[in-house]
Amino acid sequence: MTSPGHRSRDIERQAGYLRPEHCAPPPQLGPGSAMWFIRDGCGIVCGVITWLLVLFAEFVVLFVMLVPARNLAYSLINGALFNTLAFLALASHFRAMCTDPGAVPKGNATKEFIESLQLKPGQVVYKCPKCCSIKPDRAHHCSVCKRCIRKMDHHCPWVNNCVGENNQKYFVLFTMYIALISLHALIMAAFHFVFCFEEDWNTCSVFSPPATVILLILLCFEGLLFLIFTSVMFGTQVHSICTDETGIEQLKKEERRWAKKSKWMNMKVVFGHPFSIAWLSPFATPDHGKAEPYQYVV
């Protein structure tokens, strides 16, 4: 017995399935098409909410906890640390959202392109009927992006984009920095609660005691929720990178057809060759080194 995934692949092997005459040539990208952005209403709303939640945490940390603090060194050190992590988190979010995750050229299933592959007897190529593209190995179609994405892990509405070959580093950094600022905010909130209980609630904040309590509770709820969520996402992403198996490949239990590499080599493929401090920077585009090119022919 074959799985549903294998049966759908068998359909693509049938003669005449490609039908290149039904595909128009790939569109030419103009100067205004340089930045990748998905026009999905849900994703845009989720992306805006992400930024608003970080800004809310920034507001509570600065004006409820750090500004009223009596220890200037405590305020400066924690303020600099929290703001740096928050900036890196938002920068990582922007890069994950506006970076092409590895989209296959749309409409490349043309007669000319298929002839350029110089297929030999018995060789097979897969065509995506939805975006009319010849799919390289390990590519999957995203119904939201409406494109086939190389090494697609999943589509994340919080970054309004697919997590794929070209932006997985930025998504991992985003989850890591959000988890760190959430943990930092929770620790500071705990210290501030202790400080307010020992002192006068009227002097431990520039806001009234009820407003201070509400803001701190909301911050703790937000911090705890996102600490758990992003920590789990960070862990699953690192595990996926180390095993060199995307979330979709694990879910569909696809047969492994690619060469097995060490965990350290898999990390360098995503974050760049060689290992450096640039791994932690959302502004450094990773150099994938001698990563094996994706094959159209199987």
C-alpha cells in the first residue's frame, strides 16, 4: 500500500501531466518588485499585533518599572539590555516577513524550460498545478503565498510569510529574542512587585496603584504566554534544522532523498559559513556555503 502523498506523486508521473503549453512564461520582475511582501489580511493583522505587543512591553518596562526605580545603574543596565533585545526581535521579525523564503519562479513549467533540463529516458520532473512551476526537490506549495517554497517549514501568520530556505535564520532569531525579552520582563516585573510591596505603592510608580497593578499583570500574562510559545517554536526549529527535516516533511513523513549531513553542518547551512557573531544578527545575510543545489530532476 502506498500513502496518499505517494499516490499524488504518481499522478505527476503520468505522461502528458506537465502540459507546458498551458503555462505562460514567468513574469519579469520590475524595479518595484524587489521587496517580498505577502498581501494577506490575517497575516498583516498578526504582524501589526506583534509589533504593538512589543511596544506595550517596552512602555510598561520603561515607564512603570525602570523610570521610578531609585537605583540608576539598575535602570540603565536593564533598560539598555531590554531595548537591545527588543530592537533585535523587531528587526528579525521584519527580515523574516520581508525576505523571499525561497519561492520557485512562478510559471516556469514552460516548454523551453523543460527542454533546457535535457531529461533522459526515465527521469521525472514534478509540476505544481496551482502555480504552474517545476518543483525542485523539497519544495512545497503554500496556499497563502500562492507559490512553491523551497524547504518550506510552515506558513507563520505572525510573520505574515512562509518559513523557508532563505528566511529560516531570521525566524529562529525572532523566536529567540522574543523569548529572551519575555523572560527579562517577567524577572523585572517580579522584582518590581517585591519593591512595591516593601515600599509605598504610591511612590513605586508614576501611575496610580490600580493602574500599576493592571499594567504589571498584563505584562506578566503577555510575557508568560509568549515565553512558552516562542520557546517551543525555537526548540522545534532548532530540532528541525539539526535533523535537516522541515515541519511539512515530518508531518507528511516524506521519504528522505537528500544526503545526510552532521548537525553542525546543518546549522551552518541555515545561519551561514563559518560560525561567527553574525549568526545572532538579523542584518547579516547567511552565506550557505557549499550547500547542495536543489534538483529539478528525480
